[in-house]
Amino acid sequence: MRYVEKTPKTWSAICIAVYVAGVAYMGVDTIPDEFGLWLGMCALFLLLLLPCLAVPLSKFVYHRIRIDETTLRVGRERIPLTAVDPASVHAAAQATPPTLPAQYAASLNAVDAPIPGLRAADHGDPRLVGGGWSVPMGMDSVVLRTHQGEPLRIATRDRTAFLTALTHAVTPSVQHR
């Protein structure tokens, strides 16, 4: 079983298109007379573009989900599928998906920063898997448990597809003879 959660690129494409259109518009009247000024303005507006692209990039780095035959990879972390409790996966799959306002509220409260007082463990909350400090706004999160009982929070873009793939990955297949 292989599963890779797709990352939407709409926001990045819109930001880059607006930047290119703005730079091209400025260049129509400016080039070749004020080429240095145009380059300076391009660099200045690039400083505005980079933070807009940093958010999708961090989502890609810290919340990318991949499942193969033996491992669940979330961001920078690798969890052996044998360590995941199948009962918690089935329970999460059977639970009612949260509404959009509930997702936003949960993402606001799911902070796991490496600062004393802001760690999830300090508040008794599940550890956020992947390396990020919080669940990005608009993303759903799923809480699973390991066989040792450690609760793990995984941010996902597609809860149903992720839990379906994980259910198939952690459920032992029955071989017919």
C-alpha cells in the first residue's frame, strides 16, 4: 500500500502570478530608462512574496504524509506501522469528521512549540507529529495512539483518504489458502 497526501499548489501559483504580473506592469514604463529602480522594486516585492510562499513550503516540509508498506512518514518523522495501534486508527476512522469551524478552533489550540509552557505535553495534549509547531489553519488533525499508549496528533488535508489508507496499512491482511 502506498499513499501520498497531495499538497495543493493554488496559493503558491496565485502569489507567484500576482508577483510576475506586478513586476511586468512596473517594467513596462520603467525599462530601459530606470532599470536599476525596477530591479530594486522587484527585490522589494520579492521580500513580500517570500513569506507568502513560506507557509505552503512549511506545510509541505512538516505535514507531508506518506505511507508505504512498513512506515508512516509525517514531515520529518518516521513511525513504523507496527507501532501504531490499529484500534485507534479504526476509532478515528469511525469518528464524525469535524466541521470547518471546529477544524479552525482545533488548529488554534493545537500548539506544540519547543518552548516551556507551549509544549503539548505541558497541557496534556497529544504530541504533534512531523516537526511543526502547530496544526496549520484550515487543516484537520487526527489523534492516534501507539501501542505504548502515546497519543499522536497528525495534521492532514484529507482526513478520510488518510485514515482509509492507514487502516489498510495497519490491518493485517487475511491470506486465503
